[in-house]
Amino acid sequence: MKIHHNQPFQYYNYLIFIATLLFATLLCWGVSGNQPHVHDILLIWVIINFLWLKPIVFKLLSPLFLAWILFFPIGLQYGYPTSAMIFSALETNRNEVTEFFDPFTLWIYLGIIILTLIILFLTKKIRATHKQRQFFYWFSIILILVFIGSIIPIKHSYFKWHFSKILNLIPYTTTSYHIYKNYQNNLQELSKKPIDWKVSAYVPKYKNHVFVLGESMSKYYMSSYGYPVKTTPFLDNVNGIKYNQFISPAGHTTTSVPRLLTIPNPQKVEFQNSIFSLANQVGIETYWISNQDHVGVFDNEVSYIANQANHLYFYGDHAPTKTHRFDHEMLAEIEKAINSPSDKPKFIAIHLMGSHPRFVKRLDNKRPRFYFDNDDLADYLSTIYQTDMFLKEIYQLLHTANKNNNQPFSMVYTSDHGLHQTKLKHDDTQFTLRTPLFKLSSDDSERIENNTPQAGHGFVWFLADWLGIKTHNQTRNTFLSRTEQENPDDIPIFFEHTQAYGNLTPFDGQLLMPKADEIQASPK
């Protein structure tokens, strides 16, 4: 069908040019993680218009265009990919894949596919004038030259692959994939390496040590740290130590947890030298109880460390058909671990699903929760509230075991990372790494606040001291020889590479809030 430029179609081409530009902006907005660059928008626009200008060029570039379409819902919801995000995606199991493709994501896919087909259909119908063709030829040549300049490996050149987020998407993902495969190979090699712990003293103080590792818990949304909604009534009142300046080592589970639990090293994670291998060495009975899914021993950094425990329990292995698994459903297994007869001290690590995104799927609606006009905020705060309830239940189990069987206990709670302060998704800011830290023991008689900065990258020293273990490894570590630090800005963290916490974007004080009349509302 040939389109003539007589009335009413004389402005057809210009209207389609504008429509394709708006579409290119939308597509770039999603792919770039809500941070589009003008040159990226123009590149997408030119590629689309090659459909009528030079169809063969469009066909050659169509795989790149298809990759952007496929990534659009991911970038729109989770932001531009980081290596940690890609690692997490590669370790995703069937349950998490099903969870990702929820109705909202499927609607986004359907919408962008329909919109793409409409735009391509309309663009293909363009019959350009000679002036329009001349303009597009020269405009395309100039833009392509700019992008060629951006990827030529000239020393000290300002232009690099990363100058264009949309062009960098495939190379960066490919590079991250190869890095991930190297990690897997390294994990297999680590199984052959000897454990390098050198214990200098071991004097246990407690019978039961319970370490609860939360998920995506930002401390600023906890009433224990000043948030106006009563999200953590148990932690607000229980005797123990609250640490006000704990800084998580990384912003994703797969990069944070291994650094929390192993000897700090700025170059690599010493997986074999974990708190579990140390506890095993001195004769502590070790447990790993998790609501996060189990991957192969050598397929996942967290699984590698977990498999060092004497007793391993992944809830998903025992409830494979359940689409919603709640943390509190592990309570029976935790009680079993606490009360299991043993003449040894115990170290029981509990890995929660906590406040993992898709908050509503973490909530047991049979338990109290918040209801606000902002559903997403209500869901997130409700996950915090239900985690607080769960911590109280674990504490009560420990208290009962101490009362009935004289088993003094200590419980530590922290989170692997937080989320963006208002978007409530993974991010690389200081706010994301400000997570809670509590130590609650059977001999605590008051509430104490500790304001000393604590490095999550050196958290293994905190755990070792808590278990009553002293090591030569700590005194000899030239990177981080203690958890306590003097200046939080100097604390090492990991985003793409090891760097100082002070390099990240600081917290500006902005938080999501319910309406004024909702703040004092009780969960129900």
C-alpha cells in the first residue's frame, strides 16, 4: 500500500517520525533502568527508521533490537543490570522464574510487543520525500560515526562501550556470564584447597548461637531505627545490643552473603575459610536452615558455604510444590535444631526470604499486616513486621530451652542488604547498605546502643568473637583485622569491585511514608 502525501496524509511521515521518537524514548527508558541518554534514544530511533530507509540494515540490527525488547520489563522493574544482578539471574531456580513472570510482568511484555509491532507496521508504510531521505542519510552517518568513536579502543579516549548503555547491554552481559562461569570453576577448585584457619583460643560462652540472616531489610524502615510506623515492636523493646552503624558489604545476596561469612579479602572471596569451617574446626555443631532455594554445591557461592554446615535444611526441598513459602513455617525445624541432644555448642544459621522483592508473595495473610493506600509500601512494611514476629518466636524458643534445660543462648540478626530508599528495589547507594544489626543474649539485662561503625566485609570477625573463637588469621589480616572501624566512609564495600563506602551516593533523608492518618494504624 503506497501512502500519498496529499490531504489528509501530507503530514503522515512527520507524525510517524514523532511516534517512533516517543517509542525510542520509552524503550530506552526501560532498557537503561529509567536513566536514558539522548544519544541512545536517537540510535534506537535511527534503527527503527532504517526499516523504510534501508531494510537490509534493519534486518542486520534486528537481533540487537530484539534483545532490548526482551530486557525492557527487567530494566523497567529492576534497573540496568549489574554483574551481581546477572549472577543472581543465572542462579535463579524454577520457583523464582515462575515468580518473576507474574501477571504484571507479562502485561509489560504484552504491551511492549504490541506497541513494537504497531510502530514497525506504521514505519514500514512510510514513503519518504527526497529531502527526508537526504536528511536521514546524513543524520544516520553522523550518529553512527559518533558511536563508532565510542567503541574504538583508543587509549585515554572518553568514549567507551559503557558510554552507551543500550550498546553495552549485550557485551556487558556476555562478560558477566564468563566471569560467573569462572566463579563456578573456582568454586570447584576451592573444594581441593585446604582450610586456612589458625585458631589461637576457644572459650564458648553460650550453648546455642542463632544467626538470623534477613533479606532486603533497610534499617530506616524499622521503628527500631526511628521509622514512625511500628514495624518492629519486638526489636524495639527486647534487651540486647542494637548497632546503629552497620554497613553491609554488597547490594545483592550473591555478593553480600559470602563476604559476610568469610575471611575478608579485597581481591576474592575465600569461600573455604568461612565461619562454618571455623566453627567445625573447634567442634561446634553447625546448622544451615534456609527458606531460599538450594542450588548445586558448586553452582552458587551461598550454597557452597551452606554445604559446609554439619546439618543442612532447605525448606524448598521439603515443599517443592508450594508457590508461597513463609519464613515462619521453618519454626518447627529451628525448634528441632535447638532441642536436638548434643554435648557441643551449636551455631544455627537461618537464612530468610524476608523482604525479598515481590513483597506480597512473602506475606502470610493469616498473620497481621499493614494496609495503606500505597500497596507496595504496605507490603514492604508488612514483611518487616512479620520478620519481627518471627524473630520473637525464635527468641522464645531459645528462652524456653534455656529455662527448661539450662542452655544459655545468644541470637544475632542482620540483613544481607537493603533496597533503594523510595523505589524499593536493588540499587548501589549508601542507603542500600545500611542494614540492621542486633545481638540478643540470655544474660542481657538492658538495651544498649552501639554507635561504632561496623564493617560487614569484616563481619566474620564479629561472628568468630561471638562464638568465643580467637584466630591468628584476624591479627594477620592486612585488609580488615576487625569489624569495628573509625570512619564509615572508609569501610570497604563491593559494587562491581571493592571500593570505599564514601564513594557511593549518600542518603538524602527521603523515605516513603503512609498518609498521616495511617502512620499510627496497627497491623491487622
